[in-house]
Amino acid sequence: MCKISIIVPVFNSSGFIARCLGSLSSQTMDDIEIILVDDHGTDGSMDKARTFVASYTGGKTFVFAETPKNSGPGAARNVGIELAKGEYVAFVDSDDYVEPTYCEELYNAAEAAGADMACCDIQIGEEVKRNADVSDKQYFLKHFVSYFTTFVYKKAMLDANGLRFPESSSAEDTCFLTCCILSSNKMAQIHKPLYHY
């Protein structure tokens, strides 16, 4: 078991995939695995991902997987969840990137609080967006925007509650995050923009 499994659904992100993988391979936490799930795009994204991994010489573990056919990000993330060996699971989209301390800071925040989930802020262009206060579930559910990629999720919580993404074409992230929040025993929060959309 590693500390965090980062699940990356890969679909038509050829112009961004190297930046994404560079940010993941540069994580200050070594005990992570990066699961790349091929969702059968048409722009050579996976070829670029395989080239990146083939030349990578660091200590991170990369795992390749695929959906049976193009199925959308929810289905691709579910493939990754099934394979994940991490104590926590994180999701990074292949056209986004994260700060070097993304894994370490979220893991440490969750562990220090004894939480099933921990989140950070997100930077969208030049603007930093903050998650609603997670200390009050009812307040959070009334005011949140689904920045689900800013969270790490305890894998045992996902498995115990059968939490997976709906394999629909829209709002799958909102449904998943809502169910996770309702199932969690506690959430922790960091006010830093560690995720870049």
C-alpha cells in the first residue's frame, strides 16, 4: 500500500499532458502511484504519456490502464479507483496540474485531523477559489462548488460505501463529491491553491 493513488483520466489533452505529468512526477511525497487511464482519445495524448513515463527516472510508480471504449471521465476514474492501492485517492485531470506539495500537504492534513477527506484551494487562471467551509457538512452542501479535484479521499471510505462516479456525461463530479461528503466522518481543509485548473 502507498499513501496516495493519483488517478488521471487521459482524453484529448495532448497539449497539456506533459505539464500534468511533470507536476505529478515532481511531488515532494515519494510514496505515491500515478494511474493513467486511457479513455481512447484521438490526439495522441496516451502516446505522449507513455513517452514521458518511458524517460522518467524518479521514484514514483506509474500504472497504465484503460476503459473498454471511450466512456467519459467518470468511467475512467472508476477504473482507476478499482486499481488504486493508496491509503487515499486523488483525481487530477490530464489538462490540469498541481503544486509540488499537493499530495504531501493534503495527506498530512487528513492524517493530522483523522479525516476521511481533505481539500485545498484551486487556482483558475489568475483567480484563487476557495472551497466552502468543510467543518459543517450542512453548510458545505448548501454552498459548495464541485472542486472535487481539490480533495483527497480515504480509499477505505470509498470502498466501504460503494462510492464511485456515475457514468453519465455531466455532473458526475458533483454527485460523487456530495456522496463522499455525506459518507465521511470528518473533513480537513488547507487554504492554499495547490490545484491549477
